Amino acid sequence: MISWVSPEWLAAHRNDPGLIIADCRQNGHAYFTDHIPGAIHIHEGLFRMHVGKIPVRWIPAGLAQVLFRTLGFEPESTIVLYSEARAKNAPAAAAGDGLEAGFVAYSLVRFGCRRVMILDGGLEQWRAEGHPLAQEYGESSLSGFTVEMPVDLFIGYETCVSMKDKPDVVLLDTRPPAWYEGQGPWRKPGHIPGAVSLPAACLMVPDNPALLKPEAEIRTILADLGITPDKTIICSCGTGRTAVSVFLILKWYLGYPDVVMFEGGFTEWVSHEKNTTVSGKNPR
């Protein structure tokens, strides 16, 4: 359902009939400044809202259907997404971390899109290769999209609790090491007991967090941590943003057969008063 394409591929296909290009940068002013010709703008915040006690739930299916129809998506549409990490000395309007395209890609597939592509290297790589930019706005059109949610992409809190400590299961925490080991913005420090630290950034090129490292290098990093295809892998983080990046890489870039998202992550874990956490480098 999700694949990665190069700037060269997109430059050759961007005018193909039915192809939709979406700029996923956080700040609309960056889109106004310049974007890939024909791209529409999608903000990742459209896909989540505060539900009950959890501030970062994915929106209900009915809201997603209205959103997708407004954007002009169809289940079989080919949608190419890109983001851009904020370059040094860039203006505030260009703020971003490169994760936005992956987050939007997961959200589209979650609600029934079947042909989603991520521009590997994002807008930074597009610029570096000298491809054209524009200021004219892209145009969306209404569609009749009907949401169909795949049942095998994510698990809820109770399922995570029942699965995470089984010997053939690996629970990943993809947040930065400082948060995994110590105090982040949550009311409790550390990580879910048993969670293995795999910072999402370690799978990306350091100078461009929207660009994947070579496949062989990624596989070595995973194997060294015991994250192998024969196990069930649960991807989690704080709110889902870094976890979806790792989830996409494992499931569709590397083809791991049994990978799921725990969307609630550490945010939902600490919402339960009874739950303990672990500080430090070790899972337990």
C-alpha cells in the first residue's frame, strides 16, 4: 500500500493523470513560499483530536470520510506525499522535522487509501536535484470516497497489554533516547516496561531525516536489537509520530509480516494511574 519514490521518478510522473501530490509541511507559509508544482497542502493535524482522556486520538471514520472527499481522494488514487526537515537558519515558516509525510501516509492507509507514495528525501532532496518549484496553488476536487479501515494495522491498549511481554513479541519505543531513558513532557518518566528503544531517527540519514538509510544498513540496525521478521513487532512512541515512520519501514519497505501500531503509545500508557514506567537504557 505504501512505497517510496525518488525525486527523479516524481519529476517524470508528476503530470500523470490522476496523480495527486501533497505537501505535508507543518506550516502553510512554507507551502505559500514554494512547493512542488501542482501540490495541494495537507496538515497532519487534520487527522487527530482529543477524545475522552486521550489528547491525540485519530479522528473517527466519519470525519475522515468528509476530509478525504473534500481533498478529492479515491481509494485507488495514487497520492505522493512529501515533507521537509527544517534546514539550519531557515525561517520559522519552514519549521518541520521531516516526519509529516510518513504520518500522513499512515493516516491515509488507515482510512482506506490503497496507493500511497512517500518522496524519499522529501522536498530537501527535490531541491538538491534541481527540480522545479512553484507558488501557484494546487487544486483539489470533490470525490465520493468511502472509508474502509484495514483491521490489521493497529491495536488498542488492552491488546497491547496482553501481547507485549510474550517471548515472540517486541514492543518498540521509537522516541528519542532522552525521553525513553528519562523525563519527557509526560507526567511519568521513562518508558513502558519491556519496551526496546529504537529511535526513528537512527533509520534515517542524519543530515536529512526524510531520507532513508540504505536497506542493508537498516536491516543491520534492526538485527542487532533482535527486531527480526519472525517476531510480532509493536510500534509505539509518545503520540504516534515517530512510531508510524518505523511501522511503515518495517511493514512496507522491508516487508516484515507481522507489524502493528499501538497508537496510544506512552501517552495512553501513563493515562492509567496504575501503570508503572521504567527509566534508564534497559527495557526493564
